[in-house]
Amino acid sequence: MKRTLLLLAVAILAVSANVFAVKNSGRSPDTELVGRVRGALHASFGPTAEEIGVKAQDGFVFLYGAVPSDSLRLQAARIAAAVYGVRAVENELAVASGG
């Protein structure tokens, strides 16, 4: 009986490990980095962060879109640069005219 329970437990753990590996295999390091940068921007700017596009390639982060002020543009780049895994930030954010 103990042996059957032990084998059952090992089988459950093995299946769980495989499911976890398959679930996470679709996320590239760049995708995870984009998520971390977006999270940091949302934490700082709230809904304004929706206007900021984020792309990443091999640790290099690209910010694009339009923001209401130059100070917000610069702050977004500083926030992105402080995120773990970011090697450099290319700030392509434009300052939207107040039209």
C-alpha cells in the first residue's frame, strides 16, 4: 500500500512538472522582460502607461508611442532602465502636442 501511494505521488509530481514546463516554454526572455517593464510603468503611471509601447530584444528595450510631457518621457526611460534584465533603453517616445 505504501509503495502504491509513493508511486502515485511520484507520478503526480512528474506530470505536474511536465505541465509546468510546457506552460512556461512559450514565454521567451524578451516576452518576460516586456511584462516586467510594462508592470513597472503601470505601477508608476497608472492608465497613462497604456500609451507607452514596449518591445524587447536580447535585453534591449524600446519604448514607443506618445506621452503628455517630456518629463514623463524621461521618467519612463529611467523606470524601464531600472527593471531587472534590461541592458539598455531606446526611448522613442514622442511628446504629444496639447492640441
